[in-house]
Amino acid sequence: MSQLVQAASSLHELPETALVVALVGQPNVGKSSVFNDLTGQAQYVSNWPGKTSEPKSGTCDAGGRQVQVVDLPGAYSLSANSSEERLVRDFLIHQQPDVVALIVNATALERNLYLLAELLALPLKIVIGLNMVDVAAQQGIVVEPHVLEAALGLPVIPLNAARSHGVAELIQKAACVAADPQQDAPNRPEIRADHRSVLQALQYLITPYVPEPYPVDWTALKLLEGDRQITEMVQGQLGEQWPPVHAILMQHEDAILAIAGGRYEWIGRMVRAAVTQPRAGQLTLTDRIDRVATHPLGGMLILLGILGVLFWLTYALGTPLQTWLDVHLVQAGSVWAQGVLQGAPAWLTGLVVNGIIAGVGTVLTLLPVLLIFFAALGILEDLGYMARAAYVMDRFMHLMGLHGKSFLPLFLGFGCNVPAVMGARSIESPKARLITILVTPLVPCTARLAVLATLAPIFFREQALLVTWGLVSLNLLVLTGVGIILHEGFLGGEHKAFIMEMPLYQLPNLHSIGVSLWQRLVDFMKMAGTIILVVSVLLWALSTFPGGTIQTSLLGLVGQKLEPLGRIMGLDWQMLVALVTSFVRKENTIPTLAVLYGVGTQGAGLAEVLSSRLTQPAALAFLAVQMLFIPCMATLATIRQETKSWRWTVLSVGLLLAISLAMGIAIYQGAALVGWE
Amino acid sequence: MLFKHHRHHHDRALHHGPAQELPLNQLPSGVAAQVVQVNGGHGLINRIASLGFTPGAEVTLLQNYGHGPLIASVRGSRLALGRGEAEHILVKVLEA
């Protein structure tokens, strides 16, 4: 709802004369390309349902008239089956745009026109953009726009949104239609005769009670369809007058099936002359690829293969680049800054070198890995493969209370949590997206695994591998548990029916991938320049002042005060402080411990001190906490950016803090109970 | 062989007599059928129907391995659906 309000308020800032055109369409119709093309605003274009989950708007010009284009999320119908559908219809009813530009995909025209059948029940002016005619032709489907236009009685403009053909004509047409006081009466789907009298009876009963701006006939139709939201609204308005309405509805419980059937019958008549279908039984390229890509075993192998290549690329290309940046950006930058700041007060050098460069610089070294992940995600999405990966993994993800589409982002989390959180954008249901984002930090990223790999052998020697494996499994177990609890618990355990469109495979549009890659990088850089800069400096200040060293800093002092908490887990205050400094970058744990225990940063001294200070149960508790702890600040900043909510960000921190500390305590105390020391 | 359509998995289901009705999840892949009825709650019926599964619609399964989700072709588009959802869609096999 807040998104709607936002969209509404931005509309108010426009000059009164600006024309409002709402872009509407089902998922996978190329609607976002049309929007980008019109407004010049690079926005993420997707082949995976639901990329545009909040209304974005931009302005363009149509024959000298300013047009405000609002990009509404992809919706299959106006039936409030998903939050996107609710958003679209709320916008259309409450904001009443001057014209609706409906984008349809010629490769699945019948299903796409179902949305038109729904739109025609509302008092709207409509123009249709017929997209992907060329792709349809490759499939042997020939669509004639003029014939369709004549049948529907609505303007139909052929588009090739990927090459921006026809987009200008579409908006010109929309402006014409808006100027026309009465659009030619379009063809409308008819309602079955017996339902027509039912609708009349319903209208008679509800007319005085339907609140503005809901059209009465539309409200009656949605009641008959059994739409939950409208039913609740009308029931609330009617109060004691509800029972007679309810009685009518009970008699026609499955009316929706007849209504939907009627719409498709109408669609069938509309497209009969305009569309030539391919010979039946022809195997398309998509069918052939899907035989392997969605095969229970073959699909899994392909997915594993793709992930293998992706991680190989990361390690072969991303990690060396990251190291290179670390040396030439962070380290060289530090040396350079120290040189420039010679003679400056020590705090200034500290601020620049240990605060800004160490924090922001380190986060920037993540760029190559992010670039690889985002490029790969973009290509896979554009290809149409993402829906297949989700299909193959859905069963397993369901066991974790998650959606199949959560798999890829979460898996990316093993490389780095940042792209994992950003990758969750492609999950259409806001709830499922939020759950995915909240559990992502429980996927151990490379940096955390590196710390584990360094510390485990110090404490556990031969059993180090077993401990490592056990702790990674623990993370995944906790992830599953949290996923199920979040899903069943306070996010309302609605089990969404698993129905998902499998788009046609297509060659990726490299231009649009490049655009979205650039957008994500800009987002990330902005974050590094703002929130991460502030947090880095803050954390540096906390670990420096007032005493000048970390032992005598505020952080150190608080750590010492918290020693009793540490004791419950068998930990020194030094280890608590190391957990906090790992917030800047997870690898920080080790140098912090070295400084606090007064040994050189070279591992050897540290190993001796650590193994003498900590018993094995305490070490296990520490490693478990470290693995489950609050993610690094880059991840947290991304969570804030993606959820657009401080509440969820803070909740995420609280959740992970509680889980990790509880686990540490449970391990240490549990070990004491069974007499392991 | 691995990636061939597993038509034989459900051949049994076809020998019940002419034009028998069966839930979509029991329809063997590659066999043309027609939707007869959709059952379930309002929300589910609405979602399934608006995607094209209405009585009279022709449907063919592109994939049904007897377990896991299936892929259906209906009204010119490909839809993946869970077995539970498919169970709510009653179809009758069309004579070839």
C-alpha cells in the first residue's frame, strides 16, 4: 500500500495537463523494455516473472504533450491472486490513468488477452502493444495486428520492444485515444445469460453501499467470481444487509469457472481470424531444450554444471581480481595516504587509513565477484533458464519453506551474500522475497568459510575437516529452521500454489543485460559511498577512541564489560570484540584476535595463544557463533537497500544475533553437561 | 534413453475404457486431453482458470514423470504446476 501512496504522491507533482499512461501486461511480455525505451530510464528488464514489483514512473513526450508513464507490475489477471495483481487493480481503480497501454506477448496471445478481458470490465481507455511478433513467427505463429484490431475494436500497435520498434507509435496512439472523448466501443466479453440476471440482482442489492471509486458492475462481477478482497470490502460495507447477497453467492459458488471460461471463449473468437497456429505436434527448440533442462536428473546435472562454471569463473577470475584490487587499491591507497598525511595528526591518518580506506576500499574489492554473478544471473534470466532452475529445485526449496526461485540467489550466497540478497529481487512474491533475504546471511560466504578454514585446524587438528563440515551443515540446518518458522509463523503460512510460467528460450539481449548490470553496480557504489562509509568510520572511531588502541577503545571497554556474557560460551572478551570487528569484513576476525592477544599478525603466534586460551567446546562455540553471526556491513546495507525498510534490517540483525549467541551458549553449556572439556 | 519422454510410466491409466476422466497429474505426457472441471478453493480455481485451464480447454502434458511437478501446454503457453495443483484439474482424454 505504501508503494501505491508513493506512486500517487509522485503523480500529484505533475502538471495538471500531463497525460497518465499506465503500462500493464502479464509477466514476460517485455513491458519493462517498453518503459525503458519511453522514459530512457534504465530499469531491470526481465524474463523472469515479476521484476517490476513496485510502480515506477517516468516522463516522455508524445507529440508535444507531456506523458507520465507508470510501469505497473506484471499480472496475469485482476483477481488479486498475488500482491502484484492487487497493486495493478488498486492503481487502475484509485488512480484512474488516462489510458492503459496493455502489452501482450504474441507467443502466448490467448492467455495474454485474458488480462484484456478483465480490463474491459473497468471504465478504461485501452491501447494494445503487440510485442514479440518476430519471436512468435519463429515458432510458426503468425499474428496479424490489423485483423486483431478490427476484431477487438481497439488500437493494436505491433512492437519489437527489444529493438524499440513501435514504442513511439504506441505512446502517440495512447495520446490520440486520450484526446478522443469517446473511444469506439470495443468488443467486450459476454456473461452467460443466467449469470447476467444474478449480476443484476447483486448490483441491485449492493449499489447504495459500494464505496467510491469502485464501479458497481465491476464490484458485482468480482463478488460473483468469489474475489476475497472485494467480498470482504462489500461485506464490511453492507453489515446487516450482507446475508441476502451471501445467499446468492452461495448458489453460484463456482461461477468463476464459467466466467473465466466465457472470457477464453470470447478470446478464441477474437483471435480466430488474426492468428495462424503452427502445425500441431511440432517440436520447438524450447521443447527440445526442456527435455533435458527440466528432466529430474538431467535438469539437476545441468544446474550443477552451470553453478560449477559460475564458481569456477569466480575463483579463476573474480578472486585474483579481488586480490589485485586489494593490493593496488586498498593497500597501495593506505601507503599513499600515509605518505600524503605525513605530519598530520595520528587520528586523521587513522581515520583515512583504518576507517575509510579499510572499510570502503575492502567493500569495493567485492566488485569483480559481483560483476561476474550479476552478468551470469542476467544472461540466465534473459535466456529463460531461471524459470527452469526454479522448477528443478522447487521441491527441495519447499522443504525449507522457500520458493524454487530462492535457490539461485541463496546458492550465490556461498560466494558472497551481497549478490544473493540482490538476486532475491527476482522472486515475485514479496513475502517469499523477504524470507529469502532474511535467511541469506545464514549461507556461509567465502570470507566466513576462510575464517573457519583458518581457525578450525588450530583447535581441532585432525578433526578440523569434520568440524568444518559440521558447522556448514549447522548453518544450513538453521537456515531451514528459520525458513520454515518465518514461512509458517508470522509471515502467515500461506502455501502458494505452485504454478509458474515457463517462458520460451530466447537469445539474451546483451544491451539490456548491460544496462541492468550497470544499474546494480551504480546501486552498489552508491551504497559504498554512503552507508558503508559512515559505518566504517563509526566502527573505526569506536575501536580507536578514547584510548587510542583497540584495548582501550570504547569497543574494547564494552567488550570487557560483556565478558560475563562471553563466559557463558567460554569466550574471552577479545573474542567478542573480534566478532564485532568482523562486521567490516569477515576476515577481520583473525587480525583482531592477533592484535588483542598481543601476538604478531602472522598466524603462528596466534595459533599457540588461541589453543592455550580456549578449550575445544569453547572453540566450537566461538566458530559456531562466527558462522551464524550478523553478516558483514556490505550485506546488511544491501538488505536495507533491497527491503527498503530499517525495521526488517534491524530485525535481521536481532534475529542473527539471537540465533548465533543462543547456539554458542547451547554448544558450550551442552558440552559441559555431557562432560566434554 | 535418459531424456526420452517416459510415456510408458502411465500407460496403465489409459486402459480404463473410452473417454474416461482423470486428474491431470495422472495424464501421461504427450496425450491430448480436455479440461472437464477444476476443483478447489476460490483462490486456486481463479488462478488456475485465469491461466487458461477452463472447461473445454485442450491440454497436453509436456512432462510428467509420475513424481515431482509437471509441465503443461495449454492455450499456447507452457506452465509448470505442482502435482497437488494438477490433481484439482479433471481432464478427459481426447480420441486421437
